[in-house]
Amino acid sequence: MENELSFLKKVPIFSELDEQALQLVLSRSRTLKFRKGVILMSEGETGESLYIINEGTVRIFVSDEEGNEMTLFIEGAGSYIGEISLLDDAPRTASAITMEKTEVISISKTAFVEIIKENPEIAFNIISALTHKLRRATEGIRSLALKNVYQRLVLKLLELSIEENGQKLIPKKHSHSELGKMIGASREMVGKVMAELTKGEYIEQRDKQLVLLKDFPHDW
């Protein structure tokens, strides 16, 4: 229980709650475990649960009738998904699929509404978080509209990277197809740009980590 309380305290929408309120959240939730490749929610369906990611990674995406997909966000531990349809009673705006073994804390819509009524401050935290997501989405749209494939790809690589021992690296391996879905480009185009970046010694694959060796050129 103590570990779960500590974890919830780090989740942005619950960060201002006291221990009693956090225990209320836990009492209204359940923990679920999924293998890689499981659809947690589907675009267009009725939203009945909010998912808080405890462990693992989840890809949020939209798709068309032909099966073409566009990745909106990659969310990891401490993030939460599915809150929008709980607030407006409209269908899910996007789908979510696990990218690896994932554990989530699930809170039903009924329980979520009860929690908000008892702790109105959560609503303000959600508004703040949604504003942040909107800014991320707006930046993604701007990138798609104004930047070429190379520019979109290097921006995404920088977004996915972390700083470790004075070096930038991407700790999880992403296929060219996955990267393409993140930036709205084909697997082939991503492959060509990645090959050129490798040839120019801007990136290097080491085991499952992609290391960013030096600053990318402004344009290619």
C-alpha cells in the first residue's frame, strides 16, 4: 500500500492530494497487467476507465479506414490515458496499445467522478495536464505541416532521448516503422534518413540503445 501511495503521489493529477484522498483513489482502483501488443482502448469506443501506467510503455495513436496509423504520444510510467472521454461522455478520441509488458492502475468512470466530487482540486490538475497535451499535439501538427521528413525525424529522436553519463541516447529500440508512425512518414523514408545519419556518424546503434553522437545538421 505504501509503495502504491508513493507512486500515485508522483502522478500529476494526484500530486496535491493528501494521504487520505490517495487511499480513496486506491480503494476505487484495480491493478491490471498486459503483455506486449494489447489494445487498452480503441478510438470511437465508449470510455469507461482511466489508466495510470505503473510500468511499461503505451503508444497512443489514431488510424483511418485503410489501417494507416499516426502515433500521437508515447507514454510511460507515471503517465495516464483515457481521461478525456471520462470527462465529456464522448467516444475515445484515440487508441492505445502496449509496446512491452505493461502494468496499469485502472479507475472506472463511476469511481473517477466520485473522486473528483470529493476532491475538486483533481479537476484543476487535469485541466493543466490536458493543456500540456494540447501543446504537444499542436507542436506535432506544426511539425507535420511545416517540416520535412528529416527535420521531423531528428526532432523526434531528440524528444525520445535522455541524458546519461554526458551522452544523449534513446534507451528503447524503435523500429523504422514505429518511428514513421510517430512522424507521419513511410518506413522506407525513415530508413533512408537513419542510414544517412549513421553514415555521417551522427548516430550509432549499440545493442538496444541508439546513441546520438553529435548535434544534427539543421537540414539535410
